[in-house]
Amino acid sequence: MIDAGEELPTDVAPLVDPSGLRSWLIFENDDLLVFDKPGWLVCHPSKNGPWSSLAGAVREVFNPDAIRLVNRLDRETSGIVILAKTRKIAARLQYPRKGRVRKLYVSILEGEMSAPVTVNQPLGPDPSVNVSLKQRVVDGAGSQSATTVFHPLAVRGGYTFAGVELGSGRKHQIRAHAEWLGHRLLGDKLYGPDPGLYLEFALNGWTARHSELLGMTRQALHCAAMDLRPIAVDIQLRAPFPADMARFMAARMALSAAEAQQLQDEFVDSAFQ
């Protein structure tokens, strides 16, 4: 079994350490359990048993009467995942009568971004690649409007540490808009330098070509904060900056973990004012 703080082997499906699950818990009340999900764990139960997913492990350790995933993150995206203890609160958060939950992310982008950028471009399936789940900026049948704002927080060594705000909630929105901008997410197998890396990884696991081209073993994307106040729930949630992204930034951007955490906190504070 794998601890969330380790550098995970990318060709091995992670299993949750039951003794470590509670250390990921960042908020709990009568209605909710909120976790800081590591970047190599799926949210949904899988065929590999309860310890192979966040939802499965939570059922085993916390034994709630009912559990519902309120939001989901891609397997390789770390950060805040909310689980509701009742169907009623799940429905309230997923389908609010007015407003929408505000979500903030941080990421490491390839290239140096000199100023904030708002991308207001529709997204839809990418017909140019043999991967059905890949999205891209495309206008026409099947596309949906999407808005993403990228805020450069630190620009060093050919990379940008960016805060990201969502104006919509489309599939792979941040990753597809970053690709369109020419500032791809570090470590992204699907939206990175060659989408074939995604299929190669699925078939053969991590290879020397992945190491050469990607820079990190997962996409450098972290759900850092959520504000539930816009849907009349007086809760703000924050997740600490992840250790693997901090290690990369220390090595390649001369930013310490403490500096990265401070930049994330300042971004969230400013956005939530």
C-alpha cells in the first residue's frame, strides 16, 4: 500500500493505507466528509476493491450510512473532494437552487505567462486523436461554452506557477484550455507534448519516453480551495499545497514548499474576498 506523500510508481495502481486515510481528512461535520485526495487515486469505486478508490476506502474506514461523491477529480488531479453523508445534502450541493460552488486550482504550466489570461472558448470532443475522452477548443455540434482564468503567481525557469479560476465546469476544462493557450500542464499525458503518451501509459506503464517528455509522473494540477457560500452554505475549504508539485518547484523554479504554500494562500485569500 502507498502513502499519499510518496513519489508513486506510475505503473502500479495505488491502494489506500487505512491508517493514513484520516490524515487526508480536512473537514467533517454532520453532513460532509472532505478529503485532500492524492494525485494517484481514483474517486469512484473500482474493480480492484475498496482500497483502490477514495469512495471505497471512506466506506470501509468511516462506515457512513450513505456516501455520495459531491464532486470528482481526475485520478491524477490532487485536492479537495467532498463526500456527502446523506442524499439530501448531496442533492443540495450538486444541484443548488441558485449560484454555484466556487473552485480554485493551482497548476504548473509549461512556458512563462507574463499576465493573467481569460480563456473564453468552447470545448468539445477532439476528433484529431484516437482517444475518445480528449477535449479541445472547438465550435460546433457537441461543444459547450467554457471560461477559465489563469493567474501567474510565480514565473521562473521556463515554467509558470498559476492559480486557476473556473467560470464553468466542463470536462478537462483547465487542461484543454491550457493546451489551447500554448501553456500545457506539466506532466499531462493526454494534453501534453504527445497524446500518444496516454495510450502508451495505459498499455505499458511508465517508460523512458514519459520521463524524457513529461517532467512529473502526473499532471501538475491541484484543487486548492472551494467556497460554498455562493450556494448558501457557510463553508470555505482549503487543501495544502501538494508535496510532489513542491518538490518540482524547489528543483526547477527555486521556490521552496513554504513559498509555494504562501503563494497559494494569497491567491485563495484574494479570490475569496
